[in-house]
Amino acid sequence: MSRWKSNVSYSHLGLWIIGGLGIILRLELALISLGSSDIFIWRYIAETIDQFGLAYMYDNVRLFNHPPLMGYFAQGALHIAQATGFSFAFIFKLNGMVADLLTMWILWRIWRTYGQRQAAIAIAAFSVSVLAILISAYHGNTDSLCVSLTLLAAYFYEQKRPAASGVALAAAINVKVVPILVIPIFVMSHHSRRDLVKFSMGLLAGLLPMIVLFIGHKEGVILNILNYNSIQDRWGIMSFVLEGTQNPALKEVVTAIGDFYIVKGRYIIVGLVSLTSIWQYFTPKRTLYEAVALCFAIFLIFTPGFGIQYLIYICPFMFAINLQWAVVYSCLAGIFAGVVYYSFWSGTFPWYSLSTALFPPPASLIGVLTWGLLIQFAFWSIARFRHRISP
């Protein structure tokens, strides 16, 4: 008993209780809700794969823009739901809740070097993050798992385990292809040729399922996955484009700009991330958590297509580098996500939200504030890194 008291104070215990409450909230929310439109798409995907097989999806169903393993996961979730009596939505959303537990474990490992109390604060803050709870336990997609595995890859890199880092990043890409964006950051962070080879081998081994799929269904993979662009909504640059089209005097010009940006916006993101990757090579004091956070900030700031679940990509990395930024962002982005879900709420129980139009004005205003906060974070990150390498 004395040893327990010496190692864990009552304040630590309170923080752990808060962390536990966050997990309970996730379970409760997942049980009483179906989620967003995405969960209905995933159920359709699961049923179609169950009937026709995975290969059929890439050749015939444009909705399926995910790596093959997630198709099998959806099919497995459908079978488990049928066998247990739980809803498909609940079983499917367990992936997000497991992902959040993994994120909490990584945050503990990162922050414990600053003391157990600091680590407990990080876990408690992430556990009750409104954004993290809504995306993992309500929305009904795989983005929380994707970013959690990306964070794990960065953690393994910082622990000087390059092969494990490559495998973890490949696992994230097998969930969603978004982390392909940060591969250059990982590559340029390795100053040892030996470590780079180990990382590359781990990455290649983990990507074998996608490579095999690509060989057999090249056209479907390119069309469904690589050429995929999310919907244009009132977020970021496209928010101003959509508003500009409402002005008759500007409509023609703004529409042309918007059409151009929808196609070319991804190349702007890739270019800026590439520059960040080169900068990473000459910034040895910058952690990979910081570099990836900046890349995901660039992605969210400049993305021409947007889904509300994308907000989660930067969140765990913020919690890994600066708790003040993380709390402010997760609160504001969480309010934004919550207002969006409420705006499209069906008014029935179990709760679900069907997106039928653009984000309405109350949500879009909060979205602009969230987007502005990300721009501030990007400038803060750049200024911080410049200060580190200044003479």
C-alpha cells in the first residue's frame, strides 16, 4: 500500500478515472448510435463483398475506395454482428475504440519521460477529447485506426526501430491510403542508410496485400483509390469557392478556379509535403511527431475534398507534441464535428446523421474557425523549427 501511495498520488488516480470515463463514453455512444452516412456505406460494402467477393468491388463499385484488408474487416464485422446480435455499427466502430486505446498507450510512452503526472494528463485529455470520441465512437469509419497506426510508426522511429516503423506505417496505409502522404517524411528522417533499408523493407512487406491487389485489378485500384477525391464542402479553400459561386458577378471565374483546384489541389499538398520532407532532413532536432503533424496540417488546410472524419488525422500528433494546442484544437474541431452531426441528425433513435447537403451556416462558421486554427498551428510549427536551426 505504501508503495502505491508513493508512486501514484490521488491526483494521478483522478486523472486515470477521467481516462476511464472517456472509454466508457465511447462504448455508450457506440451502443446507442448508428453514426454518419459512412456506416451505411460500410454495411453495403460488407454485404456486397459477402455476396460477390472483394475483387468485384474494385471492378464494379466506386464507393469502395479502401485497401483490401478493410473490406475483409467489414465483412468480418457483419458476420460477428449476425452471430452476436449486436448491431453492425457497434461491431464496426470497435476498430476506432481500439485505435484510441492504442493512441493512449503511445501517448503514455511518449509523455512518461516528463513524469507520470504529465503522462496521465495527456491520456486523460485525449480520452475525453470531444473530437476523438465522436470520430471513433460515432462517425463509423476507419480514420481513427489509420492515424493511430501512423502514430505508432512515428513512435517506433523515435525508438530507433526502423523495421517496425515501416511495418506500422504499411499497416496504416492498409487501413486508408492517406498516410502515403507522409512516406517522404519518414524516408528523409532516416539519416542512416542501414536504418532506411530496414524501414523500406518493413514498409514493402506490409504493403504486399495492396501490391497483389494492384497487379490483379490495376484499373479499379487507380479509379477507386488513387484518383479518389472526397466531396467538396464548406471547408477551407473550397468553402470560399462555394460562397463565391453564389455571387453572379464572380460565379464564372470562381467556378473555373474551383474546378481547377479540385483536380490540382492534391499536387499542391504533395509539393508542400515534399518541401517539408527536405526540410526535415536538415532539421535533426525536430521529432517525427512534429514533422508529421505539420504534414497533416498542410493536408487539412489545402485539401480540395473534405470529410468531417479527416479532422482526426492531426489530433493524436498534437497530443504527442503540445498538450495546449491539442486541447484547443480537439475542443474546437470537436464542436465543429458535433454541430455537423446534429445538423444532419435524423431525429430518431438510435442516433444517426445522414449528410444530405453542404454544412449549414452554424457548422460552416465553426469550420472556418477550425481551419484558421490549423493555419495558426502550421505557422507556429514553422516558426518553432526555424528557431531551432537558427545560429
